[in-house]
Amino acid sequence: MTDQNVAEEPPLAISAHVQYIQRLDKRRDEYEYWLTEHLRLNGLYWGLTALHLLGHPEAIPRADTIDFVLSCQHENGGFGAAPGHDAHMLSTVSAVQILALLDAFDDLEKRGLGKARVGEYIANLQNKSSGTFAGDEWGEQDTRFLYGAFNALSLLGLLELVDVDKAVEHITQCANFDGGYGVSPGAESHAGQIFTCLAALTIAGKQEYVNKARLGRWLSERQVAGGGLNGRPEKKEDVCYSWWVLSSLQMIGKTNYIDKDKLVGFILRCQDTETGGISDRPGDVVDVWHTLFGLTGLSLLDYPGLEPVDEVYCLPKSTVDRVLGR
Amino acid sequence: MPPKGKAAPKPKGSEANKPSSTSTSAPPPPASTTSTPSSVPSTSPSTVSERSQQRFDESRPNEAAREKSGLSSLAPAEQVAWISSQFARSSAARARLGTKAQRELWRHVNEASLPVRAPKTKPSPGSWGKDRAGQHIGGYTPARFDDRAAKRITLTALEIASRAFKDTRERARKGLLDPLSKEPVVLAENEIDQEKNRRRQMAALRRELYGQTMGQFEQDPEWDDVVPIPQDEPEMALAAIAYPASYAEAISYLRAVMQKKEYSPRCLRLTEHIISMNPAHYTVWLYRASNIFAMKLLIPDEIEWLNEVALEHLKNYQIWHHRHLLVDNYYPSIADDADKVSQFAASERAFLAAILAHDTKNYHVWSYRSYLVGKLGTWGADELAAVEAMITDDVRNNSAWSHRFFLVFSNPAHSTPGTAATDPDPAVPRDIVDRELQYAMVKTYLAPQNQSPWNYLKGVLAKGGRRLASVEAFAAEFVAGLGEGEEVEQVRSTHALDLLAEIYAEKREKEKADLALRRLAEKWDRIRVGYWEWRRKCLDVEG
């Protein structure tokens, strides 16, 4: 029995969201566009994945996208966030994900510097003694980079380039007393960090190190009365946790721990059905990040009209199956 | 060229006083109008274009009529005049005449007061180009045109002076001697100020005349030696076109100095400038750190500056990574001095209190905080008091609870390094375990449905190797009349009921555990029915 009047939720405004994403790159007269240049490649991955899930992969021109991605590659194999930006793990992972989406690894071999060089760049960012990964030569360490490395390397078929066991050991040290995982040992449990740790362990085939009962409980507590999910106890609900929390539950096979209908309702209420896009909470300004994660959440919840998403790679299942030959 | 002495006399009048005696102007028509073709207007031109057109026409008397109706339609005197002017203007044509014929020619020219010089090409309104508003300059009034011309002259003069400044500076840099005084060339302070002033004026004039923007860095003589690197534009649809000018300029200078790895005060100022426009720009922070380390600037000064920026941009995480780098760099220099370390720890603690006051659960701040504790070794009473104050302020602050757990149970003085977070640690003294249990329980009363102290309680029990059942009485305080009917049953905390279910399971009291879980699923926490039902199934398995 729910408190909500389900009829209040608007249906998923597919074509509005497609148009919203298409318009993103045409805002070059907006200052904001240039201030977020250091996220450009990441933004492209978010937008493109969203379009694929919406069933409109052709909405952004494929050839242009591949050219743009390759133009971000550096001699060391890594990719920057935009042409002229230094290489970084996060944009490198986005580049690999985009190329996977577009089935363009051939272009990487022929016109780019090839998969092996990319793998090398990523592998060199591993701290050999602690097992964790830095984002770039400046050394900031974060479990996000570890997950990114595993994600990209496994898509490239090059996971053996890194010390998987040491990385797994590091992740286990990030496990906390409440069942969650933090950004580094001792740091507060956070849904985003949980996703990265769990997904990395899943890719490595080491889910046995996870106490699924405790983690599942922590994750189930993320759902608040309104149906949305938060990222930590006593924080506000946010659409992006529809991904971090839900995909984590999916990975340990416990999505029934939350009320799915209520979550669907929450996500749908976060849409801007007129101009397209999804925001963190109903009524707030939309952005492409929350648009993607709202859609991935709905996809995991089997919302009709969406392509199935892979809970580990945050790419369409069809893409991952194709690349990994499943 | 005709002999100068035989040029037609200019009539007195306003036109004659004009300084524009260039070759494009022909002498105005004489006062008598017998030779004036009908097409020449006698009104004053309102625009520069009109004026040039008039001058063109005036230099060709009879031309309009001839074009219209042919040479034969002109009066004989006019015919001769027209023919004479053709000869007068062409030395090649004149060369074919004999000397006598040429003297005849000039006699005709003088008698008819023919204009000898004439502009070769017909003026068009677009000849002068457009101004910054897109208006044809040919449409300006003569007065406005002269004003514009004067400004262009001023701009040219400024540019010449600016080049002179650069020459002087270059000669001073090379240590050359002034040829007159034989002293080394020196660039005075006031000359730099003058140049700055000059460039300001140049910028204003260029903007006014041509709509050009002269950027802040282009105007600064201090940056003259750096060639900015503009945005690299790949040739495809997703690439850049418009770019906010001042930001673009700053970034293009950043690229240039980063490429040549310059570390200097001006580069530091450049990073500050860019950070003020876009604190999320990832690379500029890293380059700033490089500058600070290369120039060995005082880290405490930088931290003071960083504090201001952090307070202005609470959601920015580069700021905290920058702080991390600064502390990594600074710590070795104070590590051996216990006083300095504790002083630094105190100032950091004070700032963290200030910033957390604005954003009590900021994840980046808290993870920096746990890094700092490990780095400075501040596991003791001061840090504990600080985190306790935050919990007192807001018992629901999960970040503070999490930090407390870390502080207490990862303290090297009484914990076993490498122990998993959920494993018992015999190195933790019993009285500390008791103390933490007590702390959690007391805080629970303030907000029984707040999850943090319940997680904390269970975490402490695990560390202390204690059974859940040891807190059964406490948990039971929050539940009454379980299963005895809607009117009687009271649950002040679903977490308490959850814990009781775990305790009953631990004690093998299966029915009581099942009842607790069933009531949670049916009534007290319906949204998590899937989870509670799974827990009930687990009871069956454990049997």
C-alpha cells in the first residue's frame, strides 16, 4: 500500500530526453559549456549511453564522435577530457566505454594508438605496493580509479596487465564496520564508493570477499519514504543513487530489498518532461549526469521502452555482451 | 606631369581651406558655371562617399553628358574641353603630340580651367570599409570621418610608442649602451606604467574603431614574452567555435607557460586568476601546486589563501586534493618538531570546524580529515573532542560517527593494524569498548530512528568481540507489546526491532525473531519488505 497517487507520475518522456541530449553540444555560446570542458569526454559517454538506452543510438553522429574521441588521445595512450587536456584515468575510461558503445575498437587500432597502448597507460597508474590506482601522474588515489581501470581493461581484454590480487586486497581494506565501502581505508561508507568497490570485485570474480548480508542491509536502508534513494544515512535522496545503490543491489542479487514501484515513481517525478533531461530531485535543474543515472535506474527496474543496462559496466547489456563475447 | 605653374587657380572659399590636398582631390569647379556639367550638384555633400563622388564628377566635367548622349551632343567648346582633358591626363597620349600641339593643349586647359588631376577609380560606398557596428564608413559625415581619421592617427602613434618601449626594454635586457650618454640602457618604472596606460588607450581605440578586443594579458607588458597557445580545434562538428574571450585568453596563456614549464610569481597569479573564473578546472590546480613547490613558497601562506577559496566553493573537491598535496609536501619539514606539528594540527582543526559549519557532511572534507589524522598522528583527545562536538550539534551526522569509529578503532595506540573493520580486535581495551557502547546508547535516545548510532553500536560490539545479546535490554527499551495487537504494539525505532531480531536469532529464539521481522515487513518498515522477508527465510535455513 503506497501513500502516493501513482497517476501523478508522468511517463518517461523519451523523445524529450533524446532532444535534450542532442542539444547539449550546441550550447557553445554558454559560459557553462566552457567551464565544464574538463568533463567533455565524460559528458559524451553519459549522453551517448543514455541515448543507447533510450533506443536512439544514432542521435549523435557516430563518425564525428569517434574522431573527437581519438583527438583526445595522447602519446602515452591515455585520453584527456577534451583536445588539449592532459590524459586522466576517468576520461580514458570514458573513451574506452564510448568506443565500446560505437563498436569502434578497430578505429582505435587503425587511427588511434591502439588498445595495447591504452592498456599500458592505465596499468602504469597502479600503485604497485598498495594495489590502488591514481587518476594521473599527480597521484590522487580513489577507488573510482580502481573501478575505472578494471572496467576499461576488461573491455579491452587486458586485465592481466595489472595486479588484480593486490587491488582486490586494497578494496577489502576499504570495507567498513557498517557493511559499506569508502574512498579509502577508514573513510565513510558511500553508495558511490560501494558501487566502485563492488563492481571492481565483480569484474575480478572476487565477490566472495563481500559480506552480502551486511552490504545488502546497508543498501536497503538507502530508500527513504518518498521512494528515492540516498547515498549515506540521513542524507537527501538523489536520482544518481538510483544507479549506485540499485546496481550494487543487482550485483549481489538483492534488488528485492527495496520497493521498486516507489523508486520508479521517484525517478519519473525527477524528469523535466517539457525540455527533457532528469534532475537530482523533483523540480531541480536537469543535467546529463542525472539523466543517465535516472535512465539506468529505470532500466534496472525493467521500465518498458528502455534497453537493458549492464549493472557492472554501466553500458547497455548488448554492448558488453558483444565486447566480452558473451 | 604638366608644368606646375600652369595648374588652374583655386577659387577662394571654404573648400580651399581644407587640409586635404591629397592627390585624390581635384580643384573645385570655378565660380562661373559655363563649363559645369549638369550632373554636378552644387550642394554640400552630407557623407564622405557623396563627397568623393562629387569630386570624381567635378574632375570630369562634361563626362556625364558625353556618356549619356555622345561627344557630338556637346557644344564645340565642351568637346574641345573634354578632348583636352583626356590628353592632359595621359602622358602617353601627349607624347604622340608634337611640341606645338602640346602648347596648344595647355593653352586650352588653362583657358578652360580644366581640372588636370583626377581620381582614377570611381568611388564606391564600400571603399572605406565598415565600422565595428557594421556601418559603412562611406556613410559618415565628413566631420565624423575626420574624427575617425584623427583616432586612427592617435592609435598609430601609440603603436609606434609601444614599439619604442619594447625596443628600449630589449636593449636594457641585453645590457646595451645608450649611444649618446654611453650609459647602460635602463627601463624606468614609470615607463612600464606609461606603457600600461598606453595599451589601455590602444585597447579602447581598437575596440572603438575596429571592434577588436585586446585581452587583459595582451595589455600587460609583463606577459609580452609569452606567446599564448589558442584552443586546438580539430576539424569536426563537436569542436569549438565561440569561447568566452577573457577565459579563453587566460587559458591560452596557461597552456603556453605549462608547456614551457615556467614556475614564477606571474604564473602563480595566473593560476589564481583562472581559479577565480573556474575553480573546477582540474589542471590549473596541479600546475599551481607545481609553482608553489618549485618556488619553495611557504605552505602555511598557501593554506591561508586556500581557506578563503574553500569557503567560497564548498562543493569543489580539487581544493581538498590540493590541500592534501600541500600537507604531504609540508609535513617532512615539521615532522621532527612536536610543537610545530601540534600547532599545525590546531590550525587545521580550527579551519575544518569553520568549513564543516557550512557543510557538515562534505565527503571530501571528511576524507581529508581522516587522511590528516593518520598523517599528523592526531588520534587523541583534541580530535575526539572535535568530532564529539559535531555529533552533539547534529546527532544525525553520519560522517562524524564514521570519523569517530575510525579515530577510536584505528588508533595505533590501541588497535591491531590490518584488522578488518568487522572483525574483533583484542588490542582494543575493554573500557574503551564500554565507553563507546555507552556513548552510542546515550545518543540513540535523542533520535531513536536515526540509523548512525545503531550501526555504530553493532560495529563496536563486533570490534569488542561481544555478543549482540549483551545489549538486548537496551534494544528492548524501544519496543513494547510486540505482536500483542495494533493498539498495544509500540516501536520507537525500527533499528531497535531489527537488532532484536538479530539478537533473538543469535540466541536461537526463532519464533521471537520471526515475529519481529514479520512486524517490520507488515507494518513498521514496509518499504523494505523484500529485505525483511529474506531475513525470515534465513531463519528457516539456520533452523
